Amino acid sequence: MNMLDIAIKQNTAVIALNRPERRNALCTEGMIALRAALNEVERNPSVKAIVLTGVAPAFCAGSDLKELAVLDIEGMRDHELETAAVARSIALLGKPVIAAVEGYALGGGFILAASCDLVVTASDARWHLPEVMNGWIPPWGLGALLARVGPVVARRLTWGAEAIDGARAAALGVADEAVEAGQALEKAISLADSLARLPARAVRSTKEFFEPFAHLDGERLDQAAARLFVRDCESVEAKATFARFSVKK
């Protein structure tokens, strides 16, 4: 099965994560495919805007813990840093990227969506960062969350003591717009089409100007979070979480 579905509609490219059997979890092969797809549509002169979504039932369930659980600590760190680099690359593209979230955006899926330039969510979508509950800090992307909601709200969301719905995500600034269930992709494409009609050079310049503020020293923060992640993975709670996912497939 292809890890992604890619469709170009007029001047908008729609990239859909396509691992429904794993709830669109982020795996090594899938992230390599996503990086390649983003680079491909960035080079396509007919594409003026990009929508990132997920095949039903959800946007993304986060990192594939079955894959992580068979790696050693350093392997997990390197895997997460590679995923982080793909998410950060969204800010460096010259074309706007809009996330369309239905179902749920969990863990790395939450952060991947928040790393996009605009986020449209279904009002009933479930947003949650369960990493601290599992025993570790989210290992990447917290700079993007900080830029969206500020440090106090970002800290509360990172603790992940409770999930929030899409309406709350929009109210907090995690998402830019909340729409009725089933309408997120349509709204995201509409926003993408509006941006695609603007002068492309000026759109690119605007994104380039705001990039340092929108991702707040992302590479350095990802490295810092990865170091804390490695430390946290030595805890009893983290080891117990990984043990639940390390059974043979």
C-alpha cells in the first residue's frame, strides 16, 4: 500500500497520510515518503498551495510505537529527529501548507498538524499529547506549539492530562479554524485555493519573513527535547509503555 495519496486539484496539492490500518501513524518509510512528496509539489510550478490530511478514520495517531519499541534508545532518538526534520521542513517550503484534521490528531500527529502554516479542524476532532502519560516528553515540534499558543498553554497541552476537541483547539490557537465534522478538508482546500490566487512571490516572501517566529528556533529545541526524551525513556513508566508495543507483529 502507498504510504500517501497525492492529488492535484487546480493549483492545490492534497497529500493524505494513508496508513489507516495503523491509524496513519508516523513510521520511517512514511516520513521518507512525506518528505519526498513535499519536495515534489514544492518543485511543481502548477502547485501554489498544499493541503495535508489523513485517510479516514483520522489525521494521525502519532509515532508508530510498534516501530519505536524494537529500537534501542539511541535509535529512537535518531528516528524522532528525522521525523522532526520533516515537520520543520514545512516551514521552509515556499508554498503555504494547510492541515485538515478529522477524527483525531494525537502525539506526533498533533505536532505535525501544528507545524503547518494553517490548521483546519473538525470541531469534534480529538487532540491530545499523550507522551507524558506514557512516560516521556514529546521529542520534537514543541517550538511550533509554543509559537501558536505561548509557553503556559503549551506546557499544559504537553502535560496532556486531558484531551481537547477541535473547537477547544481553535479557541486556544492550536488550530486556526474549527468546522463541522466532515468539512475540514473542504474548508482547507478552500483556504488553499484562496492563497493560490495570490501573487506567488509575495506569498513566499511573507512565509519566509515569518518563519523564524513561527517555529522559534525549532532545530535547537528539537535537539533539546530529544535529549530529554532519551533520559525519560530510561524510566520505569516509559519502559512499561514500550513493552506493551514490542510484541511480535
